Amino acid sequence: MRRKVVFTDRDGVINRNSPDYIKRPDEFEFLPGSRKALRRLTASGFDIIVITNQSALGRGLMTREGLEEVHRRMIAAVEADGGRILDICICPHQPGDGCACRKPEPGLLLAAQRKHRVDFSTAVMIGDSVTDIECALHAGIGTVLLVRTGNGATAAGELAARGFLPDFIADDLSQAVDWIIANIR
């Protein structure tokens, strides 16, 4: 049986996005239904890898330890609901740093591919922004979904104007997971 992998963005997909960044665990708030959606993905045999830009690190707004605590608590809450996050890959750089790992560059996906031996042609990416979708398409991810939560409401029009069309546009992570379970074997 081939491995089924879903890459997902964090802010705006799993949790509420903030223009001021998520800098502390108490600022992290799951979007409605996201923990149950992650549980359903896990129960359906998908490995979940979070791919996230976290420039609050590069901006000096939080420490690496602070980000790790946010992620520890997120993982614990997901696991308490029966889900499992295999890995979290982060880019700590600011937009102007010119790194290869900040979405829309595919560096985080490529690193996760090497680490976890992922076949991109059968993988899925869920994002809420233009950069998430561009990253997935540049990397050659087989199935790409946009959610309207976070930045997704405005991203759909911008993506259409650029000719970057996701395979499905969902209202939220729960609807995206419904589509994945029904369509990805």
C-alpha cells in the first residue's frame, strides 16, 4: 500500500490567522472543526505534515523555544482528539531574506519529501494563501486544495488571475478533508 500524505499550512487552515503573528501558546486558537478534521485524516490513513512560514522568529518577535511550545500544545490537542501530526516544517525567515524554504519557494516541501520519502505525485497540499498554492504547484504536489478560511477568501481570485487553479476550493479544513477522503485513494 502506498503512503498517503497531506501537507497543510498552519495559520488560517488549522488555527486562526493573526496579522500580529501567533507568538505565544495563548494566541493559538484552533479554527472550528479543524481538530476533528485532522482526526478524520489520521483515521483514514493519511500522514499529516504541517508546512508553515513563521517569520515571527526572524523578526525577533518570538524565540525558537516559544514556537516549539506552541507546536507542542497544538500537537497535544490534536492527539487528544485522536489525530496525529507526523511533522512540522517551518521557515523562520522574513519575506525579503531570499531563502529557498519560505513559501512560495518549495524548499520546505522538498525537505519533507527527502525526510519522509514522500511521492509528490500522490500527495495533497491544503493552504489558504496564494503562496501555499504556488509552493505546492512549484513542487509538483499531485492534488492542491485551497480553503476559504484565513486568507483563502481573497486568494481564490488572485490565483485565478495568475492561472494557478487548485483542484478544489473548500470552505474550511473540514470540507477539504471530506473531499480528500472521498477522492484520494
